[in-house]
Amino acid sequence: MTFVRPGYWLTALLWIPAALLFAFVLLPLLQMTLAQSPTSLAAVAAMPDVRAAIALSVYTALATTAVAAVLGIPTAYLLSRPSFFGKQFLEAVVDLPLAVPHTVAGIALLFVFGREGIAGFLAGRYLGISFWGTGAGIVVGMLFVSLPYMVNSARAGFEGIDPRLAKAARTLGATPSQVLARVLLPLALRNILTGMVLTYARGIAEFGAVVLLAFYPMTAPVKIYELYLESGLHQASSAAVLLLAVVLVSFVLMRFLIGKKRWS
């Protein structure tokens, strides 16, 4: 990508909205963090239910990311191909969860994955899996809202590959599956990993779609909301800072792995 360096005054002007954006994101989080005392953080961190909720959020977000990769990468590859009948409709379906309020998504998921829903009934009868009030239900809620990030990021990676590379591999005797595995997937890997990070981040933060399908066991966002209702802002903000720290560490680690030169 060619980057054209702007002039001095243009750079200064560009930094004004950029600084406002950074302040808008960072100031509330910094204010909430600085308002906590070590004593209050230690007290909330010592609560077994808070630790369990944060651990459950991390575990289910990772499981959601794995499922999203299995479903999303093939979908992204298909949608990156030249136009075919119904492509625009399928692209709209992929993006639809971005426009659906998450409480509405939770209600809709209940009709399919609830105890009386078709998927919930069949999974319970033939697989012994229940989505109502279980980790599986949490993954379903996270997956619904985060799949667009996985699909769109991976699709951008596939679309950015020069088609002449695939044609060259084919002329050298590679089969279509070999081209996909040895040429296209490695070249799109950076975008795929970015999609996985975004999926993880969106999943671990999800509240609305999860709380309706699986209020118990509580994920960290649900537990923070319960603490806010029970004891007000004090304990809830301390738990929020703990979750923020866990998310930040895992997010930085994932970004570091993606940014390593070997993925470029």
C-alpha cells in the first residue's frame, strides 16, 4: 500500500479529530480505572463468582472464535468469488446481525435454541446438549453477534489476493484444494487472524444476546450488571476494571501475534 505523507498543516488538522476519537474512547475507561482503590479491586477479585464469570467469558469467547473460524472462513471464501446469483442477498444476511439489536437477537435465538425451539429440542433429544442456561447457549449468543466480523475480515483477505497467483499455481499442476490450502489461505492468514481477534473481542463483551438465552451461568458482563443492580456502581465498576484488564491483556497478546513479521 502506498502512503502519501500529508503536509504539516494537513497533518495537524487530521490530528484534531483523531485526538477527539482517542479521548472519547480512553477517558471513560481511564476515569473508571483511576476511581478504583487497590482495596476494592482486591475485594472484588477475591469473590469466587466474579472470577468464575470472567473465566467463563474467556473460555466461551475462545470457543466462539473457534466455531466462527470453522463456519466463517469457508463462507468468506465463497463470498469472495466473482458475482453469482444471490451473492448480494447472502452478503446482507452475513451483515444482518450488525443491525439487529442484541436483545432482539437474544429473543430470536430463544425461538430456535430455547427449550421449545427446533434446534434446542433436537440437540437435547439426540445429542444431549441444552442451550438454555448452559455454556453452549452462551456460545450461540456470542456467535450470532460476532460472525460478521469473522466473515468480513476473512473475505477482505481473500479478495485482496491477486487472482494471477491462483492461476499460476493451477498451471504448475496444483489442484483447486492445494491452491486453497497452500496459496490462498496463507496469503489471507493475516486477515483471518484479525477476524478471529475481532470475534473474540466482540464475543467476550456480549451481554444482550447472552443474558436472554443463558442468564446462568453468568458471564462477566452479566455478573457486572447483577452487581450494579445489587450494590450499585462501586462493586460493579471494580469488576468491570478486572474484566477490562483481562480483555486488554488477551487483546494485546493476540494483536502482537498477528503483527509479528512472519504473518506478513
